[in-house]
Amino acid sequence: MIKLPNKLKIGAHDVKICYPYQFKERIDFMAQCDNDADEIRINAHDPGSVERPEVNILVSLMHELYHRIDNVSGHHVFDDNEKAICGHTEMMVQVLLDNPEFVELFLQDNKELT
Ligand SMILES: [Zn+2]
């Protein structure tokens, strides 16, 4: 099972990452962003109780991260456009996986960036 961070800092918010999360009322939920609770919840299993592939977990995290950023930033461009957010997040995960040298830019101890 992939290890995810316990929380992500998004603007002034510390967003708790609840993974693996067991949805009680909706077994078909793969992930959810609760803006009020400042939580992102991600199911480790599909509705058939099969463990989801790690890349799907990353796509779910990115998807819910986009929702939280959209809300925190106040832009709300994805509020009524699930199709767009799905397309963006799947592509963003693929770009990051395909370009590790780009990801490394964010790992450097570069005080000029912050
Ligand atoms: Zn969504």
C-alpha cells in the first residue's frame, strides 16, 4: 500500500489526508474532499473490495487536492465541472510521473523559492 503524507499545507490550511479511509454510507466513494473539516479521504479499495492500484490512489489524491485548492483559492473554477478536474488531475499525475527531474526541482533546499 502506498504511503501518503498525513497532511498537506494548502495556503493557510493544514489538510489532513485520511488514507486508507473506509466510507461508511457510500461504498462506491473512492475519495472525497471535505472543505469544512479540512480533510481529504481516500479509499484504498474499490467497491469490490479489491485494493486499488497505487497510480489510482495518486490520481485520487491529486483530484481532491485540486478541489481543496479550488476552494481555498476562492476561484471555484471546478465546482460544476467534474469532467475538467478529472482530465486535469489524471494528466498532472502522468506529467509528474514522466518528468522526475521536474519533481526534483521542488525537493531542493532552495530558500529562494519560498
Ligand atoms: Zn471531484
